[in-house]
Amino acid sequence: MQILTLCRLRFRGIFSRAAIYLMLVGGIGIFATSLLGGVVIGEMEEVVKDLGLKVISFFGVVVCVFSGAGELRRDIQERSIHTLLSKPVSRVQFICGKAAGLFSVVSLQVVILCFFLWLMLFFMGKDVGFPIIKAAVLILGEILVVAAMITFFSTFTTPYLSGFFTFSLYIIGLFLHDFYTFGLRFGEPTTRKALMLLYYILPDFEGFHITGRIVYGAEIGWIEVDLVLLYGISYSIFLFMLTGWFFRKRDI
């Protein structure tokens, strides 16, 4: 109950800010651009699906980072955290509630944009099918990992560094397989071991992106989606455990 209460409080706080609406308007604008690009290129369905899903993922990550980077610092400056922690709420519950609120806000944005993409494809007379739903589920898994990362960094760094570290790890995670393959082919033994270690430690975001396969009609089973989603949930739980440990050590 404590976690759900904190989740509702953060959901209201983040959702009431104008940044969410600006992101939604920006997402709709880029969807319109993708529609125009489809007309120009001549491959309407492929362009709309590809750009549409990428826009949903990108704006979800942006909103998650910008909304979550300074939330803990704001609670400390406004001293609202002291009021919450003076009640029967542990620090771990506080962190989980805040992260759940952030994830719920961004998830709502993802659902809205996915529905808008579905409407575009529907009025175009295209078969939407389950691949779009599978892609949306994986985007939610990606957002969960990003929410866990920004919550983790915000417990011991400034909001700017939290956003920078999260964005950096997100970009690295998109090309993690390429770095690993490059190290195996051209690196020294020490470099290979270091890259292998980073490969297993850093979050792998490449598995969450299946837009290219969806555009070209590749078969994507629910088992594959479940495995990637399980990886995201497991990695997020690991980050939340580290976050709780760091936050308990912090003097507030």
C-alpha cells in the first residue's frame, strides 16, 4: 500500500508538468513527418511503422530521463522526503514507489502513441496485426530498465550526471553486440576480457528493438518477446536492489 500511494503521488506530480504534453505533441508531429516521408518515398506502410515505433521508443526514453533525473533532488530540497520517511515507509519502499510512478507515466505515454500509430495504419487500410503489440510490450520493458537506471544514478549523483550516465549507457546498450564483436575480432586478450565483462554487466537494449524485423514481416514469437521482457525485469530488479543499498547508506 505504501508503494502504491507513493506511485500515485509521483504519477500526479509528473503528469501535471507541461513536459509530458510537449513530448506528446512532439511525438504526434514526428508521426505526421513519417506519414509525409512515406508519401515521398513511396513505401507508406514500412516508413510509418519504422519511424513510428522508433519515435515511441525515443520519446519514452527522453521523458523517463528528464522526468526522473531531478525528482529525488526536488524531494530533498522541498523536504517532502523527510515527511514521507517519518511515516511507516522504508527507503526501499520510497524508491520503488517513485520508480513505479515514473514508469506508469511513461507507460501511459507509450500506450497513447501506440494507439495513435494503430489509428494511422488502420485508416491507411493496412493490417496492423500482433507485431505492433509485441513491439509496444518490448518498448515498455525498455522503459522499465531506463527508469531503474535513472533512479539508481539519481541516488548518488546530480540530476545532470544522472541524465548523462543514463543516456550514455542507453546508447552503448543499443550497440553492445557490435562492440563485443569488434573486440573479439580485433582486440587484444585483455581487451577481449574487458569487453566480455562489459557485455554481461551493461544493459543490452538491442533486443528490445525489433522495428526492422516488423517492417519486413519477419516472424516474432511470443517466446522471444517473453525472454527479452524477462531479461528487462531481471535487470531492473538488480538495479533496484543496488539502488536500495545505496539509498540506505545515504545521509538525508
